[in-house]
Amino acid sequence: MAIEKHYTGHELAELLGFDYETVLLMAQRREIASIRFGRYRRFPESAVRDYLNRHRENVVELRPRVASSPERKAR
């Protein structure tokens, strides 16, 4: 049995591109599961995956822009 990775609030904030305070607020609102170890909070990797799966519909896929040819501009 493998031990699951746990992220600190700062690690998770960097991973998700959020502010540290936002991550703590998400934990407080129970938007993402966390575990308290004394005064420290850790976020299991499975909880991060669950959060990302729940919010997958908010992800916007970037499509490469097609440069317009000079011929199209002349028309």
C-alpha cells in the first residue's frame, strides 16, 4: 500500500495558480478536503484530483490562432 502525497497550502496554491489565502478559504468552505495536523493543514492528492474533476467544466481549452493570410485581407 502506497502512502498518498499531501500538499501544504503553499504548494497547492502554486500548483493551482491561486493565492495561499484562497486555498485556505476553499478548505474552510469545504470546497476541497483537507486534514489538520495541529496548526498545519495538508491537502491529500486525491482531494486535489476530486476538486479538479468537479471543476473540469470551467476549463477553457485554448485553440491555436490561425493567422490570416494577406489574400484574405485584400478581399
